[in-house]
Amino acid sequence: MRSVFLLLIFSSLFFSACRKNKELVVEIKGRITNSGDQSSAAGVTVKVKFQEIGSGSISSAFKTIATTTTDASGNYSVSFEKPAAAEYRFELSSPRHFATEINESADAFSANESNTRNFELDPVSFFSVRLKNNSPVGVQDQIIFQNTSESYSCSICCGNTPVIKQGMTVDTSFVCRRKGGRFIRFSWTVTKGGMNQFYTDSVITPNYDTTYRLISY
């Protein structure tokens, strides 16, 4: 009889522990889409980090607690044991997207139900420009090219600083990293024989693709 009683106590403690552990698991799922057309963002690395609370203070650093990759439909899912955290950080990155970070209070995530978080990412595209002096007049020939659309903070994103080229043999190219599915607007001024001519134009840069433009002057 005593053995049966002990077995019942052990079973009760075992199932209680299992239930407790299950309640400490945070499950997060969602879908990541491309901004603009809302198409699926496949192959995106989703890294979940947390800002740890310990010894009465909040750490300034974020520790990685889960990592996964979106499937062909842009879906992802992670689960982890709930830490003592002030905030969660989602780091989203892919060679075909502009990376981004999203912070959210840890209190916004329940440990006893599935949490859904959907995100948008800006897809990468490229704008390739070639400037060519096809009808030179003199060594004072000049072209001033300028991006007049949104400027991004990356080394090859082509800011709004004018590109100035001078001479009779100008034939130069450069590539701008842009957000896909958006217009890039630009202008150029050509000076020849003391006369100035001003032009403007725009093109749309499709997701994951390169748009080429030859400016012959």
C-alpha cells in the first residue's frame, strides 16, 4: 500500500513538473513579407535575442536565444524556455534584403499560448548608371549627376551628393544599392561650350534585380 501511495505522489510531481515546464516555453511564429508588394520573403534569418534581467539590473547587451530561417512562403517559427528578460529583439537579415531590428517588451509575449509576429523587410535591388560623353566639345565638358530620391545610410546606396565628371573622355559607371519596387529619381546637368542643359528622369527598381541606365551626352 505504501508503494502505491509513493507512486501516486511521484506521478503527481512528475506531471506537475511537465506542466510547469510547458508553461515556461515561449512560442513565436509569423510571416515575413517584402515591403510594397507583400510577396513572401524566403531565406530570411530570424534571430531572437533577449535583454537579461539579473541581480536587480538589466543588461545592456542582448543574448541570442533562438535562430531560424523563413521557408519559401516567408513563414518562421521558434520556441524557447522563457528567460528573465526585459525586452526581446528580432534581428532579420538576408543577402537579398536590408537588415532590420525590432525590439519589443518581453511582457508582450505569453508563455502559455502561441505568439504571432509578422514583419516586413525591404528587398534589395540595384541601379547601375553609366555616364558617357559621346560628343565631346572640349576639356571643359562636364556632367553633374545626382540622386534626388530618398537617401539610405549604406556605403553603396548612392546618397544625394552630386557625382561630377569633367573632360572629353568621360566613360564611367557606378552601382547604387536601392530598396526594391520603388522609384529612384535623378537629375543631371550637362555643360558644353559654355551652355548648360538640365534633365530629370526616374526608373523603378524591381526586387532582387538590376536596372541599367546609360546617360549619353
